[in-house]
Amino acid sequence: MKRIATLSMLIAILCSGAGVHAQTPAAPQTGLTAAQSAAIDEIGRRSVAGTATPGVTIAVARGGSIVYAKGFGDRDVENAVPAAPDTRYPIGSNTKQFTATAILMLQDEGKLNVDDRLSKYLPEIPHSRDVKIRNLLNHSGGYAEYTEIQTFDELGNRPATLAHVVGTVDSRPLAFVPGKNRQYSNTGYELLSMVIERVSGMSYKDFLQRRIFTPLGMTSTYVRDSDDTQPNVATEYDSFALGPWEHALHIDYTWFAGAGAIISNVQDLAKWNAALDGGKLLSKRSLTEMMTPVKIGAAFPDYGFAIMVSKLENGHRMVSHGGNTTGAASQDARFPDDDLNIMVLANSGAFDYNSAVSAVYNVLVPSPRPASPSPRPSAAAKPVAGANAAVTAAAERWLDEAVAGHVDLARMRPDARARMQPAHRAALRALAAFGPRTYKLLNVDRRPPSTGYEFLVTTPKKTFVYVYGRDDNGAVSGAGVIEVVDYAPHGAPSPPPVASPQPVAAPPKP
């Protein structure tokens, strides 16, 4: 999901860390030069060298076939089980591609139309007469975000039905007139899952298995529900404020569904991409509609239906979506003008997959001119939409005070306060060793009743990303510090960043 966790979910239960493994040996690859393979190997090694992620699998496909796939670090820290080329990971919001495709498959069969009112299929849902299926697909429905409610951490520990998940927020007022604005919405994709079930007569899980996974031979992919476990699935982790690896906060996967419940690996995602782009799943009309960005307000104008279609600095197209859960991150990026598909799957919810994809792309398609260093694709010079100077100042002050040894628990939301472990406060104090901090606001992510502020923080010794969440009533809903990986070759400037495929490259949300 863009992320399925709230900002406060970066605060989890402390757990022991483990050492870093070299990349898992893989069968000889074809299609890349030895120098290119070695350069991508180095990207993988750097990814797992610190607290960015315990494990990662990086893959490159051309013409629908994998030409590079390797695992680095650990998929299971406690047992030192290495990540491998075929390791399966939760893919978070990349699930939304599958949900949107399922809706469009039903449209191609004449069973629905994306311009139908939601009330035609779910008349019991509040506001359904005002919202079209199209609005849910492109995040312009306006429903409140269920991952941002104060009780989400507690409720999410127990299995739930789709109706129960949606019912936590659907009676709240819409944030705007549907179709007139855009706000990233996991709730909208839960509603789409309900539409799929109501129209098809199958569960969301069964529909995807019968209509997509099995026909495409995606034998390693499934919709996880509840706490089912299967072999070779990466354990999910987080690191609070660059501290030791911890098990990610537990949320039952029945809360994720069409917003972020799929488990997959790079081999199966390559099959998916080839089938979708090759017209094997959708009519030409529906595929075109899915891949056509529509500008709605100021938010992520390159978004179509669960897909971003962006232009890079070199004029080439990037077709992509990212995803995060409480303890995993994924990026599935296609570059049709270069016949490339780059996939990055990690078992840390805050891993910066955008920078990893950017680094791999620049190995394979070198930039004709150097660019100034930019550790994250979202670091734009223009003013940040939705910024509030007073909140920005409060966010900077919160981290400065925490590093100095004072965390004002009274100002924190109860769930965030409860998870502020002594070890987490110690990890915040340890940031003082890097020296004074300079803040640069990168993004603002509005999800009523909370807003997330993402900063690039530079110190004399380290650069990191800091995310601060604040509710409308002024309570701090969570905070996190994320390591930035330097992928620039030694002695060379950082590679030019590719377009960010997510509205915000911040800590885990679906």
C-alpha cells in the first residue's frame, strides 16, 4: 500500500539485529555486461550495509524475461537466512495494480462501468451515490483514510471483513467533492475490493487467483489473509531512528485486501508486467484508460488507475508504482522506451526503493550529463504543496528536542505515546553523534485526520530522512528517522534521480 501503516507505525517492538550477508549466488545471467552486473551488485550491497533494509532482491527484465536477479542481506534476521532471487515479499500498494486490473476486466466483460456510481453495487455504503468507481481508481473519492484512525493499531491486530474495515471511516464526511480533488486512499481500494466481490460472486482472493495468478503462471504469488504463512516469504522489519532491527508492528493482513495484501517475487512480477503491457488481460481501451494520467488538483498528476506514467530527464517514460507495508517495500518500474523492467523488493517498510531503482536505471541507461547530488527523487527545489510553516517549525523542534533527550509525551497521540519505548528514545538521543542538523522539507502527505511531513536532514556525518506526523488537533501521530543510502560511485556525483512513482516517498503506508 502507499503505505498501509500510519506514520506512527515506524515505532515497533524492539528486537535483536543480525549481520549483513553478501549477495546470494545466482545462476549466470545474460543480457547485461559484466560491468553492469557488478555495478548492480554494489547497489545491492550498499542497500543492506546499514539500517535501510535487512534484505533486498533486485531484478532487471528485458522483453519480459529476467536478465538479472539477486538477493542481498537477510530475509530472516534472527535465523540469518539470506535473501534470494526468488524470495517472496509483501508488495504493499503494488497490489493496487491488480485491483484496478480486476475492475477493468469486469468492465471489459460488460459487468460494470468505471463511470457507474458506487451505489449501483454497494448501496449500503455512505456517500456511494456521490462517488463513481472511477473516483476510487484514481484516488479522487474523498473517503477518510482508515489507516489513520487512532485505534487502527489495536483494531488491526484482529482479523476483519472488508465491510468492517471500510465501516471504520465510511460514515465520516467526504474530504472534498468526488472528482474535484485527489488524496491517496487505501479506503478507496478496499471499496473496489468489495465491488469485485459483489459483481463477480467470488472473494477478492479467489478472483485474483483464478483470473490472474493461475492463468499467468504466477505460482509464487497470493493474496495473504489473516496470519497465513508460506515458505520463502521475507520477515518484515523496521529500524527506529537508525537503531537495531525490530519486527514490524503486527497488522492482520485481512485489513489490507485490494489496497496491499499481495505477496509476490520478482519472477512473478515480470510475468505480470509482460501480460499487462502485452494486452493479455485487458482490452486496448481499458489498458489505455488505466495508463492515462489524469490531473486532479495538485496531487501526483502522473497518476492513472493504480499506475504512474512519468517522464524522466532524458525524455523516456517510466510506468510504475511503489508500495509499503509496516515492514516491507516494493517498486515495480517499467521503462518502455528502454525495454527495461526494474524491480526492487525489500523487507523494511521505510526502504527508499525510488533511489535504488534510480541507481540501477543509471547503470543501464547512463545520463548524458552529470547531475547535482540528490539522495531522493522527491527532493524538489520548488515549494512543497500543503506546507504549513508553523507545523514545519514544530516538526523540526520535535526532533531537536528528542535528540537533546526530551520527548514531550503529553503532546503525542495515545497510540504513538504507548509505542515510544525507552530504546527508541535512546536511539533518538544517539543521533546527536552525527552533529547539528539542517532540515529541508521534501513532501507533505495529507490523510485526514493526519498530515505527514517528510524532511531531508543533513549533518556533518550522515544524511537521513525524518518523517513527522501530526493530527488536526495538534497531537503528534508519529515520527521516524530513515537512513539514506548513498548509491553514487566513489568519487562521482550521485546519478540523476528518476521520476518518483509515489505521491510521497515516505515511511510505510500501503
